[in-house]
Amino acid sequence: MSGPREGFVSAFVVLALLLVLTVLTVVAAYAPIGVFHVPVALALAGLKSILVVLYYMHMRHGRSSDWVVIGTGLLLLAVLIGMILSDVVTRGWSG
Amino acid sequence: MSHGHKGVAPAHQFESVEQQQRVARFGMWMFLISETMIFGALFTGYAVYWTLYPEAFQEAAQFLDVTYGTVMTVVLLVSSTTVALAITALEGDRRRLAAGLFGVTIALGLVFFVLKIIEYAEKIGDGLLPTRGFEYPGAESADQAQVFFSWYFVITGTHAVHLIVGLAAIGFVIWPILRGTYHAKYFSPVEGTGLYWHLVDVIWIFVFPLLYLMGRAGGMG
Amino acid sequence: MLPEQASTVAADIDNLYFYLIAFSVVATALIVALIIAFAIRYRRREGAEPAHRDRENWKLEATWIVVPFILIIIAFAWGANLFVEVSVAPDDAEEIHVVGKQWMWHVRHPNGRREINELHVPTDRPIRLTLSSEDVVHSFYVPAFRVKQDAVPGRFTSMWFEATEPGEYHLFCAEYCGTDHSRMIGRVVALAPSEYERWVEAADDPLVSAGEELFHDMRCADCHTGEPDATGPDLFSRYGTAVAVEGEDELVRFDREHLRRALLDPGARVAEGYPAVMPTFRGRLSDREILKLAAFVEARAEDE
Amino acid sequence: MDDTRETDPAEGDAGPNYLRAGYSIRSWLLTTDHKRIAILYLVSLTVMFLVGGAAAVLLRLELISSEASLVSGDGYNKLFTLHGVIMIFFFLVPSIPAVFGNFLIPMMVGARDMAFPRINLASWYLYMTGAILGIAIIVGGGVDTGWTFYTPYSSTYANTHVILAVAGVFIAGFSSIFTGLNIVATVYAMRAPGLGWGRLPLFVWSLLATSLIILLATPVLAITLALVAVERATGIGIFDPGLGGDPVLFQHLFWFYSHPAVYIMILPSLGVVSEIVACFARKRIYGYPFMAGASIAIAILGFFVWGHHMFVSGQSVYAGIVFSFLSFLVAVPSAVKVFNWIATLHRGQISFETPMLYAFGFIGLFVVGGLTGLFTATIAVNVHIHDTYFVVAHFHYIMVGGALMGYLGALHFWWPKIMGRLYPERLARWSAIFVFLGFNLTFFPQFLLGYQGMPRRYHVYPQEFELLNVFSSGGAIFLGLGYLLPAIYLTWSLKYGRAAGPNPWGATGLEWTTASPPPSENFARTPRVTEPVYNYTGERQS
């Protein structure tokens, strides 16, 4: 490895963005947006995570093999949450 | 970038240091994904009970303190930044700066941990520890609210355990950095430690809105 | 090799089972025949030429992907279709409540009649069971009906069946539930509709059913099994008769008083030919409870 | 290759090898050599297998009679729990990955060691900690929840050593995560020059697929069991409905691991059989890309089907039907495997050494296990056979008929490589046949029992089931003896077996190009791969 992958300045810029997004998250929680609270909260959290992963965890320069690991993990995470919830949600549907 | 380090030899099973660092990073990512599945299971359980008991959960979530949650979030975000800065410093072979930044990280982690303890103590003092002495003002949904607090303690508790492991790991790399064991040419264990700390941060990024901020505007989906 | 087919769905499920068996037998025979044929035909011989490498053929691969896929989709669709029928009770089904508890089944009929480890049902009428559990997960299983459903604590689950043949069928707990899981068994008695009406109307003395519950709770049947080689004598056949007691020449009449003394002071009168191993129930049973037990034994003795 | 006693102990193994790298206990317990760690695993797994097997024999002896005869109800429950926990978590899950994966993966990819040798050793210590906890439970009075630890029985009602048991499983879980991580990292980054993905032996592919499951499913089991322990220890409500919880959630999380865990057990065996069939048919495995793809497909699909363990659990009807459909899909890559093996036999040069007999046995039992899997996937039939002996028979065909036959096949195939000695071939062939027959006699009657309605985990049962149970128990005694034979002759061969030489079977693959037993650094110099995989027909080099 030759030289830093990220500069000092970019770390502070990312921090600023993260803090702004945190404020947005709090504001959104109190905003009258009805059923959209959970999707909005998840979207903002997802955005923050992407910033951390790309810049702080250096995945901006990541190898495709590392992305395969992350992608497979997220896929299976979706399977776990999605399929269990699909049972819980549909339990009441039959007599 | 090497300032007079002796030649860096890879471990016996590797052909080069380059390969060794690449493998270490890859292995660390696999471990992090494993860790993520642990929290995935916890969030699944939490989501299932939200689906089963939406009103009770929404009511119970109001007992969490947004101020604590927000402050802890900011503390962790800053601590993640100091880790990122420390890695940048180490890549530039500024080892004292790196060690110092890791020191700041530890301090911030401890602040988070102390806040967590204070928060727990308050909850327990209010009778919200979800075990035999559970006292909850909303009487008719007390059982379901108890489940909410079970998951609150389990999720934040598991997160806290990871935080402690992360703090210990950082503590273990500071001295080798100063001593020069890790440097710009070879710092895989430091990078792994940093990645781990970032994961602790990412998990909290989800914990914060999903626990502390639910149902604040009244009426949620 | 099949259990009796005693419900409306039993034959349908067996037919699907036969389809799967036929499919499996053909597939296994094909595979085994090919392996044996190749093993003989292509066994290694001295001095033979090296083996050929077969040219790979995606059409062949596609064949053994697509053909099994189609055959199993038939099984899936058939099974799913039947499952909907098995899961969704007809609207006119009669509802009976069943509660599982370590280690017995409590049944309550619509008119309030209760049973333990037995379920009387009429034939030719759909019955919907609403299941729950007082402690751990149990599973209500009647092999002759080909139906099974877990009883989950904290929830109601339901199952339905329609018995077709009068008779007695096994009732098992199929979900492991602790020490006496394998003794959490009973019987389902299917009665012709007219007989069922008579049965369900028969007076149900609350004293008797309370006594039956005690009989289970105190685990009397662990020793008084009614089998010839049991540790304790059969109570129901002996009740009301004169029985022989160790060390006494006179026969003793087995009545409520004898039962009471046997419970409180079991060592005093030990039934002849049986070991003196019965523990005392002094302090564990109140007088009123002994009365309930006696009522149950008496009622059962009359039945037999 | 006949068994022979004209042995020359010195022949062929004069050079230094990993077994001679040190004789002290310390040199074994602190080793980071993947081959020595494999041996540590082999020894400890054998001990656990004997413990779990002894429990199985006791269970079958008890079931000869429909009455309680040998043990009490509680005793029986503790025995089947012990049998399940030990065989699954302390034998089958680690078996092939930890022993043969450890020994062979670095050799097959031409590396000097695993990517993370110290983590590899740590993994064995974690395994031993879990195993010792397991043994401690036996000494301390047992646990009676069944290996499935269903709540609320495990979290509230059982009064046995549940917390110790889940702690043991939890720790063993991290041991397998470390092993899986090591395998993937080694294959990913340490392949010898010229060894592209298309040249990897199928055993390597199958272990990659296995590791994928281990890495993503094991953590879910670990945290779920930890929650059971927390609920039990502190009384906070997580799964217990008495405290507001949902026991079906536990079942979801449990089977999210425990169904894929079946593929953790079977996939490595599929890889082993591919190696053996290629070697003894002297042909490249037919449809190599499909075989590699099928392993990965089984691993991925395996994550989508756990709900078929819960068709009658109170899961929604819709979820049940979706899970049923997805469960059927697993049959497709499994069928691809079987047909490609058969196509490999076609125009091969087949010989019948012991490993090949195990491979044939595996294919037969795997076919029966797989086809009866269709019965359990068929949702309406499942309602009847769920939690009966049909299911017991089905999963034993897969996990014992399949996984264990693969393990024994691997043991016989690579024993000469690992120890440098040949075992008595004729005796080994007879015991392979003996195991196959004993297995079928034990477990085939259980299919019949199950469809007749005999529930599993029954200590006493109605008289009408007795005859078939007697057959099954008789078979179990055969099977038990059949498993002891290899233990005896393999041990014998350590001292008296003929020296094997580097490649006794004439197999391809990098592990056969070095001495037997291999030197500590595996290869004298890093090998360079210039041939396609399974190049038994001597194709032109590319």
C-alpha cells in the first residue's frame, strides 16, 4: 500500500454529512409523514452506513471480492428478515 | 513512504505482504458480515414484535430518551471519524498521530459506554427492567411493553458488548503502533480493528432510529 | 403398511403419497440400474486404453434439470392444493376446544362436556379443533385422519377433519414436550351421529370430571395401568367388589372408605399379590379431593 | 491391492514430514500447521462420535420393547438430546470441513498453510471448550430439551442444564465460523499460479459453499441460543409466551441456521464423492461447471427453505406454501449432482477400492434421502409425517447415510496421504458393505413406522409398532459394529500398514504430488498448475 487512501479533509467532510443526516433523522421522526416514518428512517440510516462503508471502511477502493462478501451477506439478511416477517404478516389471513 | 523500516517479511504462508494484507482485509469482511447476521437476527425479532404489538410498542418506545440516543449517536460518529483519521495517519506513517487518534477513540467509546450505563440505570430505576419487578404505567399492555424493553436491553446490550470488544482491540494496537510493529507498510491488524469499530458504529446508526425515534410523531404505520 | 383411512382427506393424502412413492421408485431404479450397468460394462481391465473424456453436452444437463423440475412441480402443486383443503375448515364445522398441558389433552365440547385424553366426535360432520397450550408447545396428531397441528402457548391454532368411519383411533402428542411426552397419548372415538348425540347429552357430573383430572395430576395411572403386569391393581374392575388384602383372611369390600384409607395410609391394607410401594397422599389430597377421585373411580367402574 | 503383512516400516517415509516435526505434547497443542490441527480434530471428533454413538445404541436398545425397559422417561429424553447435540454440533457440522478441509484445502490449492493459522488453532480450542462443556453436562446430569431447544420448554420449563448446553453449542459455533472463514480466505487468495477457479477440485468448491453457509447462518443460531440462555437466566421475555413472547419466532430463527446446517453436513460429502468417483473411474467429472454451480446453488437455495420444518407450527398457510415450493427447488441441483456422477461412470475405467464402495453407498443412500426429502417438502403429506419416524429416517439417510458415508469415504481415500500408510484393503471393503447393509436395516423400517404414525422422541409406544422397531434396533447393532471396524484396522495400519507412497490411487490433484505424509511446508516448492482439473485422460497441457 502506498500512501493514504483517504485524506484527512475527506474524513471531516464525511463526518459533517453524517451529522447533518443525523439531524435529518431526528427531524423526520417528529415530522407528520404518517406511514413513511420507518422507510425514511431506514433510508437515512442506509445512507449514513453507505458513507461509513465507502469512506471510513475504504470500500470506495474496495476489491470486488470484498463486495461479493458484503452483497451475499446483505442478500441473506434480507431473506432472514423478509421471510420471517412474511409469515408473521400473513398469519391472520386464513380462518 | 517507508521511513527506514527494515524489510517487511510476510508470514510464512504468504508470498508477499501485499497478499497478506489483502487476505486479512477479506477475512475481516467475512467476520463483519457474520457479526451483522447476529444483529440481523435481533432486528428480525424486534420487527416481528412490532408487527404483532404495534400500539404497545409505539407507546413503550416513548419511554426511551431521544437526547441520550442523539448524543450517543454523535459520539459514535465522531469516534468512527477518529478511527478513519488514525488509519490515514498510519498510512502516511505518522504513527504518533495515529496512536493519539486511537486514544481519542477510546475516550469517546468510554463516554458512550458511561452514557449507556447512566441510561440503563435510569430505566432500571423507573422499573423498566423487563423482569419480575417490571413496573409499567400503561397497565393493559404491560406484557407487550415488557417485550419491547426486553429487545431494547438485548439489542443495546449486544451492541455494548461489541463496543467493549472494539475498545479492547484498539487498546491492544496502540502500543505496537508506537513501537513500530505496525507502520505504513504493514498494519493489517490495525485496519481490521478499525473496520470492526466502524461496524459497531454502523449497527448503532440503525439502532438509533429504530429504537429511540419510533412513533415520535404519534400514529405510525 | 398404512394406518387406517378414517377421515375425508386420508385417501387423498395417501394418493399423493403413492405418487411420490412411484416417482421415487422409478427414479431410484433408473439410477441404480445405470450405476450397476456402467460398473459392470466399464470395469477396469488389464491393459485397456485410457478412458475417453466425454464431450460435455449442455442439452443433456438441461434435460436432467428440466425433467425432474416438472415432475416435482406436479407434487408441489398437488400438495399445496390439498394443504389448503386440509388447513381451511368448512364454515359449518362444529368447534371443539382442546388445551394441551404437560402431559394431557383437555377437551371441551360446545355444550360444556369435558374429556381428558379422549375426544369423542361424530362421523360425517366437519369438526374444527381450536388448540391452545397451557405450558409448552404440543402437537395434536391423529394418524388415522392424517392431520396434525401444534398447540402453541399464547396463541390459538386450529385444525379440522371429518371422520368417516366409526372407531377408535390413536391420538398422539407429536411435538416433544418433556418427561412424559410419549405418554401424552389418548384416543379419538368416532361415533355415528346418533350415538354421538347420546354421548354428548349424557349427564356430565362435575365431580367426576374433576376427579378424572386429579387422577391424571396425581399420576395414579402410572401404576394402576389396568395391565396384568402393572405395579398396582386395576381400580376400575375391582371397585365395588370384595378384594383380598395381604395378611388378612377376610376379603375387604373396595368402596369409598377403602379408597380413602388406601390413599392416606397405603401400608395398612396392601392388595394381595402387589408390592407395598404406594406412597401416602396424606397432606397432598384434601378430603374433598378424595371425594372427587372416588366419584371418578366409581363412575368409570360403572362404565366398564 | 490386497492386504498384506509384508511391511517395511522404513520404506518410502524416510524424509521429514509433518508427523515428525515434533513429538512433544506441546508441539501438538501449540501447532499452527493445518495438517496437525486436522489430526487434533480427527482425534477429538472420533471421541465425540463414540460418545454420541453410544447414546444411539442405548436409544435403540430401549426401543426394542414398546414398554419402558432400560431407562426412565427422563433418561430417554436426555439420551436423545445428547445424541442429537453431540452428533450434530460436535461431530457432523465440523466433521469434513475441520478434518479434511483443514488438511486438504491448502494442499489442493498449493499453499503452505491456511490463511490464518493462529485462528485455525483457536478454532480447535473453541471446539474443545464446547465439547468439554458437552461432556460436563453428561457428568452433571444431562439436558432434556432435544437438540432443537424449542421454547418455551428450553427457556422456562426444562430443569436440566440448558444454559451449559447452549453455551457449548454457542462456542462450537464460533469454532466453525473460524474454520469457514479460513477456508474461504485460503481458496480466495492463496491458490498456486495457474490454478484458476475452473481448475479447482470439486471438493474445494463444495467447501466454499459450505463455508458460505457457516459464515452467514451460524451467527443467527448463536445469538438465538444466547437469547434462550438470557431468558432462562434472567426471566426477561423474549420467546416465552408467558412473558409476551412468540415461540414460533424462535423456531424461525433456529431453523434459519439448522436447515442450512444440513447442507453444511452434506455438501462436503458431495465434494468428497466427486473426488473419489473421478479417481476410480479415471475420468474428469462430467459437467464440472454444473457440479460446481450445483454446490453453490444448494448453499444459496438452502437458505430459503427453513420453513418446511414449521408447516404445522402455526406458521401462516401462505408462508407454508411458499416454503414448500422453494424446498422442492433444492432437489434440482441435487439431481444434477447424481446424474453427472453417473455420466462420469459412463465409458470410465471403474475399479472398486474401498473409497469407491463408500462413494457408491453414498450415492444410493443420498438418492433415497433426497427423494424422501420430496415427501417432506410436499406440504400436505408433511402434515401427516411431520415429527414422525419418517422424518427421523429421512434425515438419517442424509446425515448418516450421506454425510457420514462421505466422511468414511474421505477417511479411506486420504488416509494414505495423511498417515503415509495403507490399510488392509479387503477388510475395509467388507466393512464398507457391512456399514451399508446395517444402515439400511436400521433406518428403512423407520420410514414405514413414520407413515404408520409413530411420533419421534417416544420412549414408550403402542405395541403395533414393535416389530419394525426390533428390525431397526437389530440393524443398529450391525451398524455400530460396522463403525468400529475401521477404527480398529486404521489404527492397526498406523504401525503395520504398508507405506503408501505419494500417490497410491494414481489420482490427480496437487495433494498427490507431494510425499505421504506431506512435509511440514506441504510442497518442496510452490507448485505451478498447467493442466485442467481431473486430467485422468492425459489431455494436452494448456
